[in-house]
Amino acid sequence: MARALLVFVVTACAAWSTGATAQPASLAEPPTRLVALARIASSYDDHPLVATVAQRGWLQADERHALLTSGVPVDRTWAVVDALGGARIHAHGAVRYLLLGVAARLSPQASAALGADDVRTRQLDGRAALAVGWAKALSEPPAAARRRDDLAVRTGSLDLLARARDALPHDQTAHLAWALAQAGASPPNCADALDILQSARKPGQRAVRLAAAERADAAARNWVRTVGLTCESAAWKAASAPIQLPPPAPEQAEQSGVRPPPPQRAGEPEATLVVGAPFFRGYVEDPVVRSLLGRIPLHEMQLHEVLAADGNGDRTLAVLNAALHGRRTGAWNLADLTWRAVVRAQGLAEADAEQQDRIKVAELKPVQALVLAYTLTIGQGARRTAPHSPLAVQADVETLFAATKGALPLDARLGPLVALGWLVDSDRGRDPCRAARRAEALRVTIGKTDVPAAAAAAFIEGLRAVEAACPAPAVR
């Protein structure tokens, strides 16, 4: 079983690396599963985020951040989750990934960091309950839909979507999603189908797109028709009139066709669009990278062994990046883990904390300085730093990267790229157009650098998003 899962993960990553653009895989479920038949995302296929996620099949960190905050209207959050498709939600752990985003918002301080398994059902707001609940409705068997638990990761889709419906009483999205999921967890029947038809016709204060309501309506009618049910009642006839809805809530990103960068918040990997890009995809043949994609946590001794044998830093960076995207190690924890591995590499694992804290930047090997810098870029706020501090434990990213400049071996590929990527990410919040110019230059550099194609593609994807955030003609 473990070997089969590993083969699947590696195969999936290889598909990513070749730029595969297949449509979402269909669910291996009976055709009566309404949540899949409704295909809500197809009503929003002109939305840039929905289209991107439908093609790629998984969420980036900044996209997850957008879905869980008020920047994206709730009906578009629903459509983006639906665009993943049930099979890919299951394969890529999207439910846990969404819960990690919730956990990050609940615990902004490193000392109080939560994991996906720590999020309580009662801690989910309406938007988060909708996103996680719909992901579960698509990916989990109907038998699991009615589970009730204090932990969100174990709670069934119906309980979560009912929570969303109650928290968003004036939002049509929450009511329609719950009606579809409720019907999808039961054998076809007229009462549940009628709930869908009526929900599709009640816009509340915030409506879904007309096409989405019409798709839900048609799916409900086909659902009962396939088993030969004839639903005749006054309420059914009243719900047979054409659907009329006001326009859904406007969205700046949808009007411009450009998704703005997320707010930069210290300590969140969402702010690291370039250095946090999933460049591990170019290194999936590495056994440690593969193990991390199989959801095996990264341990201190394992990282120490990788670091000790790494001459140019490329492998260690790929392992750290895979650990971040493998969703078993938070960014702050990763920064702490890397510090301990560097301390061990310095021969001070058994020394007291005061002696460890006296390690100077000048005493670090270039690769050690590089990996410390990298984990601080993706785990901003993980340690208290001071500009130009000579002490490694207090050194800021700029000081650590400066210690690697001209000191890395000539065959080092990723180190120089993440250093330049950090400059792009740093400028995004201050000057988007300056960041876009840096991004364009780095994209050209990557094209001339001998890095695996899949790693280059991951960087370039993030760089193009940075370039798009600056209005023309600043960026060609």
C-alpha cells in the first residue's frame, strides 16, 4: 500500500513537471452523487483563479490565503474548491491544506502554532466551514458526511456546511451548497431535490451566478429523474419557474483579470510567492523528497544528514521546500528544525543554548548560511533577528544571504535563485512595479540556468504572478 501511494505521488509530480493540463479527474462514485454532478466550477470558468486551479489541480499558499479571507466573494471560494475535483482533493490532501490555513490564522504566534489536526470545528468561521465542508463533500464517501466531532478534520461535510449556512444566513452560496450536499448524502428523493430548487431561487443578500443556480437546479431534476421519481406538488411546480437572480458580489480581481498578491503578514509563507514556489518538483527522484511527499515528517537527524552531504545546497533546499509543501512541517517549525541541524553540523548539538547562540555568521559554511536564510524567508518571524547581526541566531535574511554571495560552489543552482527571489518577494508589498521588474529579470536568468525544468516552471509561475500585479506598460 505504501509503495503504491509513493508511486502515485511521484507519477502525479511528474505530470506537474511536464505542465500537464488535464481536466479534473472524475470521482469514482455513483452517478447519483450530486455534489460532483452539479459541476459548480464550470459556471465560473472565466474567473482567473477558478480556471488556474481547475487546470493545475491544487492550491498554492497565496490562493489558500485568498479563499479563507474576505478578499474573494464566498461564491468564488466555493467555485475554486469545486474546481479541484474530488479525486484531486483526496490525492493532494486539500482538506488538510485548507485546515492548515485556518490554523495559521488562528495562531499567528510561533509559540502557539497549531496543526491541521488541532483545529476545532467551532473555530471555523462561515467561509472556512464552507471551503472545508465542500472539499469533504467532494472527496469523502457519503457515509462519512454525517459524522460529528469536535475536531474539524474528523467532522463530516454536512455538519460543516450546516455551520456555514448558519454563519452566513444571507449568502445564497452557503444555503445552496448545503442543500446539494444534503441531497448527495441520501438516496434520490423529492424532498431533498425540492430544497435545492428552492435554494437556487433565493438569492438572499449575496447571490451566486445565475449559471451556478441553473446547474444546481438541473442536477437536482436529473438526480430524481434517473431513478424514475416523479415529483409532483404545488411547491415543486412553483419551483419550476425560471430562476431570476441579481448579479453576484463584484470582485476587483475578476474585473481586471489579475489576481492581486495577498497581504504580506509576518510569519506566513503566503507572503513568499517566489521563494515559496514548489521547486521541489524538479527533484522528486530524490528519496528524501519522495518521502516528504508521502507525508512523512522531516526529522532533525535526517535534515542534518542531508545537509552534511550537500556540497552546493541544492539538495537541502529541495528537501526543505518539499517539507513545506508536504504540509507536515509548518514554516516556523522548519526554521527551528534547520537551526538545530546547523547547530549539530557545527558540533554543538550537546552544548548549552548560550554557547550555541554564540555561533557567528562568519563561522558558518556557505551552505549552512544559505539554508538558514531560506527558512527565514519562508518562516518570517520564526526567530527574533537584528539587521547585520554577526551572530547566526540573530542574523537577518540579508546578512545570511550576503555570507553566501560568491562563496557557494560554481555548480550551485538553487541558492542564487532563492536569494534573488527573496528580493522579488521583499519588494512586492512596497513597490509592486519594482518587484515586477526584478521578477522579469529573474525569469530571464532562470531561463539561462541549468535547473530541472519542473523547478524552473515553478519559479516562473510565481514570477509571472508578480509581473502581472504591475499595470502595463511597466512590464512587457
